[in-house]
Amino acid sequence: MSPVSPAAPRVRIYSRPGCHLCEQAREVVAQVCAELGEQFEEVWIDDDPALVEAYGDEVPVTTVDGRRHDFWRVDPTRLRAALTRG
């Protein structure tokens, strides 16, 4: 029997270092995910030219379940709703 791996985080934040909107988004995402028992991960776009091309001027960009959710600002009510939909 193979070991059970933890589920991948449902929320991802694409960001860059020194971005004040990214810091604000991280705080909102962390709070909502903690309330709901969800995990999130943060990806710095500057490490990947394709991500810079895709998200460069819109960071932070958040995704939920692999789908684009928000950019620039994260609305906690909207994020909570996306994570609790059945």
C-alpha cells in the first residue's frame, strides 16, 4: 500500500516579492483558509518567465481549484463562497 499524500492546496497565490497587494492578499487568503481548514500555496512569478508573461501586471492572482479567481485584491466573502460551494 502506498502512503497517502496530503491533498494539494485548493488556493494558489501568484505573487512577487515586495508587492504590497500580494502581502494583503496573502493575509486574506491565510485567514479564510485557516477558518475553513484549507491550505494555500504561494508561487513567485519572477521564477518562471511563462508566469511573468501570464500574470505580470495583475499580481497577485489567486486561483481556486486551478481556476482563476481574483487579481489585485482578494475579497474574503467571495473566496469563502468559492471554497464552500458544493
